[in-house]
Amino acid sequence: MQAGVRVVRGPGWSWPQQDGGEGGLGTLVAEGNWGTERSCGAVVQWDCGGRYKYRLGVNGHYDLRLYDNAQTGTQHLGVICDGCGEKWIWGIRWKCRGCPDFDLCTSCYMGDKHSLSHAFNRITSPGSPSVQVPVRYMARKVPLKGIFPEAVVIRGPDWKWGNQDGGEGGKGLVLTIKGWDSTSQRNAAQVRWRGEINSYRLGASGKMDLQLASPTSSGRHYYPDHLSCLGEVDIIEQGFCLGDTVRCGVDGQTLMVLQQDHGGFSVAMALIAARPGKVAGLIDNGDVLVVYSNGGKYIYNPKCLIKVYSVGDTVRIGNNKAEVKRLQLGHGGWADPMTKTLGRVGRVVKVLPSGDLRVALGGHIWNFNPACVSTADPKSLDLAETSEDSAADPLAGLLMKLLLSHIIEGDDDDDDDDDKEEQEDAAARSAARHSQPSVAAKELKPEQLISEAAQGNVGNVQKLVQLFPGQINAQQEGRTALHVAAHQGHIDVARALLKAGASTEIGDDKGNTALHYAAHGNEAAMAGLLVSHRARVNSRNHAGRTALHLAARKGYGEVARTLCEHACDVNTQDSTKNSPIHDAIAENYEEVIEALTSVKTLDLERQNESGFTPLQLAAFKGSKLAVQRILAKSPKLVDEQKSDGFAPLHLAAYNGRLDVVHILIKQGRSAVNARTCGGQTALMLAAGRGHVDVVFLLVREACKLDVEDEGGNTALHLVLKEADLFSTDCHLLQDDSTIVQILRDSGLFGAGSIYAGEALACFLVKEGANLRQTNARGKAPFDYILKPELRKTLTKLEKAYNGDEEAEEEIPKAKSQPVRDVKAKEDSDSTDEDDHSTIRKNRRYSSSSSSSSSEEDLNSERLGAGKGKSQGLPTSEMLPTHWDHMSDYFKIVELHNGSSEFRKVSRMFLKTMEIKNAVIKRIKRVQNEELWLSFSRRRQFMERRSSGEAVREMLLFHGTSKDMVEPICLQNFDWRMGGTHGNKYGKGCYFGRDARLAHRYASAGKAGGTTCHMFVVSVLVGRFTRGYSSYLRPPSRDDTKTNLYDSCVNDVNDPTIFVIFESSQAYPEYIIQYRAD
């Protein structure tokens, strides 16, 4: 989506009144993927004056809807608005489903032109999918607010027109909204100031010269639920037309349900529904009239129907990934590379007996459920095989020639070539012809072998190899019959060819053998067949790639598993020294990564041409699964450095891979202060790139703040020297950023935009970074501060950190503690200790609370360890006395079912489970020294904050899946890592007072089975209050915004659900494995 389009708030909106209230219009001024994994954001300048960054699908949140795109030149040539006569329609087109050739522009559609009971399709731009929207009758309408004629405006953020407005603060009246030039519309406003009239940008080139002087109602309304969400692609829409061939795509039971209020249901309809019929009419409410060859006529709910396609048809793939993925189940499945096909246009090269389609698109061939595609204009066809795409299908071009020429040849055999009606019914003839043997009435010729193999006509193939045995390995454009059969998955054809002596080792002009073609076509069964017929599993093409390389590059997990099962060498390197695991990680193909990392012989220390090991590449690319799997297999590699000194942690931090940084530190115990050859730490790399969440995590893990690189620069130098961090839109921070919350709670920033540079500089100084430390050029971070206000703020923070009471008073309510943990011991890689780091006050940021009289005092005894007031810093000598001896920092101990500890835990579990047939199979104690010390430190801190009062601590339950047990034991609870089941009481980690509540979320995991898993957890609930879904941390107990509650609950008088937002407030004591049939 281009900058300049006009937007309104979307369904995921959670940002109070930044837009001036619902219905407020804004302009998208920037969009992109800015440093965090799969995180797409957009910066919007609102007509009311604010400028903020929003989520475009991040974690399923869609903050914005598209209101108008005429500003970027979107125009539907040849389409006239039947409401106002606009020629041609600019912006979104609204097409009536009940009236032939009737269209409205956005203004007329939102202005209630035409019948409100008629269903419409939304067409966002020419060539985009046609998406049905609800009828407008009784639909929710919202007043539209923004810059329209008669609005009073002042100069905006992009003003560059001197004093045309009479000077700062001058007000003008909008006369008209028009196009900035002839290539766009509604992206400029003509304004009358005092005696002067000029035009100004209102989205042109993404610029806003104006903003509202005061909130103004335009008198217009819009239907929010009829607009698309920015970041969410349109759902597949079949777009039925008169004459289309269709069939019912649902079972009888579903048909009966869907037909209610849509023409009804009958047994006769059920019997004929699976047969093809013709669309004979489109009803006002969107229903479809279908006529069958026996004369039967039925009205269908359009959700019941799918189109019947033929070889040669041009189709567009739906662009809603979740919907396409769902529809692909049972229809060839989903592979990660298919993401590249979404929204694109290709041509049907095969219709499978099941009705599924094989579509040639962009040099590749894919299997699709026909419900995943819609008819497209042949002019939009995207079949070119680009030389840049090294993973392109080598057979796509030849298949198109073979299959499409076959249709043309078939046309020559029709007896009624001059019959116009027969020509108009070409689609039906093509489908019928496709089901017949292609060579029936003509003499068999040897050159037809490859064509027949491509078609899958096993009978003709058998005849041809008998008649012309010498032609069995003949090539056309370098491909043999076995090549095309392997690619297309024609098992019977391949068996016939192999039986007749076809060679498995003949290569094409690029060295690809039949096995390579099976891998290219995602044909796992074919790969198995070829290997069983002695095809060389490690055969390499001219690029040095095996079939496993191709499966890895294309993300075909089943093919990769099949090849691995047949002893394929997983460590073969191609001409660029990439092994298959490198290829899979490069595109984060998780299914292939799982298959390869399950092979015992996998060499994880091999480097590719760029010097990356698999773990380093995974950290660089942000592949969480690969990092987890590699660390589990070979933890010693966690700090392995490249030739430039970059370890995985450096690569992840530099690229803003927050989750990977978290895994490397928690699971891998990576050295947070390790340096590159240039002397930079992970903190310095993340800070210099503006990755605020990574910086926060590293500081929380007690990394050193004032380490110097080879130029004497610290992390603070690198932040303040990078001007872009203080000005560019991509570095605007969202309100839900943890650092932003900390700084706002401290009173340093009010409402409004915060740039990453400002936030990082304040945060680092607040945590103790030295503002006066000079680099090799004799300059301190202080010397690089350009903004006087920031200079003043940082000076106050510096004084406050050093204990200047006057400075503390100058910073409103800035009483929060620093984020950094006290470390029981220095990192093993510590070097270059300086005086400043030695005397640094290592405190942890948290929030204090005090008890509320309305809250019930809950008592729940912790097992094994005392609850008394802690003395001194926790050390390894203070581990619970009932723990078994440990030679390492982590151990799982299974309890004997006759021990008092086992009985105590089981009693607590069964008492609150309330399921009579629950049977405990095992109870295991979790002994994790690092997590325990972190938990103990947190308890001490909370005690200090409550003036020495004992902190309320409870044993609670947490249900989970088998797949998450190990990560929790190693890394503790983290709602970002394990997925969510809802956030009704806040975005944190949830625990239940009763086992029956936690049981709802306990499962066997991916492996299946009947065993459920539940943790017994010690939780520092402290002082709590009622939680709400918008909470990202506990709310304040007073107006200071720093005296926060410790946790949230569902009911303060009788809490059964507890939510914490700091993982160190919980320790996983026990794992219960049980059955609850």
C-alpha cells in the first residue's frame, strides 16, 4: 500500500483518541518492515494533528482500515459511477451483485446511493479480487471526521509554503478537495486564507500540509465493516458470472445448513449438487441460480459453490494466507513457498480427478484447491520464469507448451468447428476432452511420448514404449518422459517407464535428473519410487545441488523427510557451499528444518561461502525454530564467532531479532558482553540500529553499558551519533513498547510521538550509562546531543542516577528502579572492567504496591523452601534444601510416588481438579538454578519495595502442551514464546488457583496421546487488582504512575485467575503428567 492513502481506525485499534475519535481520517505517510520479525507497521498523520505508528497484522492486530486510495492514482478505467456519473471511478470500486453493470464510487456507496438491500462487491484496485461485503441495510454507520470542504485548517507537519497562511497559527477555510495533479484524485485541498487562495497537499506523495484547527464533523458517514484492513489481504471471492460452470463444493449436511434462508434444501438438490451446472442468474441478495443439463434449476447460497475450471483457464490465487492454507487441507496441502503465489495470476495446466488444479505461475507449478482461486483476466498472466529465481521450476515452460498445444490439437478434431454455440462452450468441451485419452483416433508417433507422460495417459505411454523402445529416453528441450512424469507425480506412468528401462540418471541441460524433478514438483511418493529403482539419491546438478537441496530451497518438508529416510547426505554443499540446512534456514522453512535437524549425522559446523554456520544464519535471519533445534543438538555452538567476530547473539541483536536474542540468552546462556573484532557488544549493535526491545532485554540481562569499541564509542555514543534514530518515520515507537511505558511512567514523556533515539538515550542514561565518557576523538555522548530539550532531560537523568536529590525533584515521579538485575557472579567473558562499571548501581526496574483493604488475604504454603524475609543477595548456596544434588545448573527429578512430597503435590492437584477419573502418572521436580535465583531476587526486590513486608506468594497451576514443557523448564513462562489462549485480564502469563481451570489448556501437544501436562508454580502475586485486556503491565495504584500493582486477577474478592507481567515473578516447581479420560 503506497503512502498517501486515506485511512481510519481498524478492528484491532487500542490507542485511545489518537485519531480524534472513531471516524477520524488520516493519511498513511510511511509503511515497511522495520527491524522486528514479521513486524509490519505504518506511520499515519491524522487530520486532527497526531502522528503515530500502527500495526498492519502484527500478531493478528490490524489497527487501520483503508478508506480511499484515489490519492495514489488508483482508477478503474472504463467504469462509470452509476450514482454520480464519475468517469472513470477513482479509488475503491463498489459493484452491485444483483444488478448487471452497476457500480458506485466510495462517496456514493457511503452516501447510500442505490438500494441498501442489494449486496455489493468491493474491488480495491483494478485486477484485485472482488470481495463481497454485507448489505448496507441496518449495517453500522460511523460519522466521518476530517478535512473536507468547509473545514477550518491550520498549517500541518509538512508545511513548506512560507507565510501563505498569514503566519504560524493562521486559519483557513477548505473550499474543495481535488487532485494534486492529473494522475491522482482527492489528495489536495484548496484553502482560502485571509484574502489568498492556494492548493495544498492532502496525501500527495505522502505529505500533509494541513491539519484541522479543531474537531470537525464532515456530515458524511461510512460503513467501517465494509472496508478492508491494511495489512490483511482480501479473502477469496469466487465472483460468479452468468454462464460460469459450477458445482457444489460442500457435503450434504453442510449444504442443508447453508441453504437455510437461501433458496431452501431438497433431496433432489443433494443428489444433483455434485454435478456441474451453469450459472443462469444472480439474485439481489447474492444467491446464485444454477441450471443443470436435465433441466433442473436450484438457487444456491454462493458459499456452497465452486467454479469448475479447465486446462488453459487463467486464474488468480486468493491472497488471504490463512484462508488459502485452511482450504488446502486435503487438497495437496500447504508449503511455505506458496506464500509467494498469493494474489498472483497463473494458468491451469492440469485438472486432477479430484477437481484440484495444477497452476503454472511465475516459473513454478503448484497444486491448488479450486476454492482457492478465481477467474482472472489473461492480460494479468504471470508465467515468466525469471533468471534471478534459482528455485524456479525447470519444467514450467515446457509443460505449458505441451499441455496448451494439446488443447489446440484437440480442437482440430471437433466435428462442429463452424458451430458458434460450440465455440462459445469451449470451457465445457475442454473439461470433457481433458478426461479422454489424448491419442485415440490418430496414429501414435514416438515424439508423443513426452506429451502423453505429461498428461498422465498411462495407456498411451505403455503403447508408445512398446512400439518405440528406442525412444524411451528421448529428450525434448532437454527433458525426458520420466522427467515430466516425475515432476507431475504420475506414479503409474513412471512405473511403466521404469519397467521399460527408462534411465533415472539422465540429466537435463542443467544437470537435473528425474529425482531432482520429483523434488521440484513436491512429489514425495515419486521420490521414494525413484530411489527404490536405484536412482542415485545424492546425484548433483550443475550447481552442485542434490534433490534434498531443491526440497530445502522450496520448503517441501515431506520430500525432505523422504530423502532423509533414504540415507541422503544432508551435509552435501553446493557451489556456494550451502548445505540443505542453510537453504531451509534462509527462508525459514520450518517443516524442512525439523526434518533435517532430526538427522543424527547433520554437521552444524559447516560454513557457507559467506562464512555462516547454520546457527549464525538462523540468528541473522531470525529463525526461532532453527535456533532452538540447533542449540538443543549442539549447545557449544552458541558463542561460535564468524571471521569478523560476530557470534549468533551479535547477528540477532544487529538485525532486531528479539525472540532469537531471548532464546540465545535463556536457552543457550550466550555471553551477553562478548565482542566482535571491532570491539562491539550485542548491546552496541542493537542500540546503533534503534532496536529498543532488544536493548531493553539485554539491559535486563545485566549487559555492560559502557563497553568501548575500537573507536572508543559506547552504546550511548552510537545512539546519539545516528541522526536517523531521531527523525525518520521508521523509528517512531508504538505506545506498547516497554521502554516507552517506562519513560512515560517516569514522567519524562507525555502523549505524542517518541523516536527510538530519544527513548534509547533516556533509557540508557536512566540505567547508568556514562554521558561524559569520551571516545578516541575526545568526544562524549553529551557532545552529540542536537536537541536542547533532550540535552536538558539527559542531564537531569544523569544527576538523578548519581543521587542528586534536586534532580530527582525535577523529574516528575521518576522513582522507578533501573531494569538491570543483580548478577550473582560476573559473566565469564568479562574484560576491561572500568571504574564506572564497578561502582554502577545494579538495580532492577519494577513497580511497588501495597495491600488493598478490599483484597482478600490468600494463604498458600510453598513446598520445600521457606517464605521468610530474605537476607542479602541470593547465591547458589541458597538453593532449596530439599533439592537433589546438581552437577549442572539444571536438573529434572522424578518424585517417588510414595514420598511425602509426591503426596503433598498430588493432594493439592486432585483436591481442585474436580474430575473424578483424573489419574496422576508422574510428578517431576524442576531444579533450575538460574530461574530460582532470578525468582529469589525478584522476591527480595518486592520485599524492599513493600518496606520489608513479606510478599504474598502462592502455589498456582498452569496447563500447557507437551511441546512447551521443556522451554518453560529452561526459560520460564513467556507469553510471547508460547502462544496465547486469550488476554481477557491482560497480556501476560496466566495461572489458575484451581487445577480444573488450568486443565482447559493442558494437552498432549503435537505428538498426540492421552497424557496431559500441568505445572505447579510458585507465583509472587503480591498486591493485585482487576485486570483488563488492554493491560500490557499492571496499572498504577495512585496518580504517580510508578506505584504499580504486582499482578492482575479476575475478581479481587475471590480471585481464581492470576496474571503476571514479569516472568521472574514465577518459578515452575513441579510438572504433573496425568490422564483425564
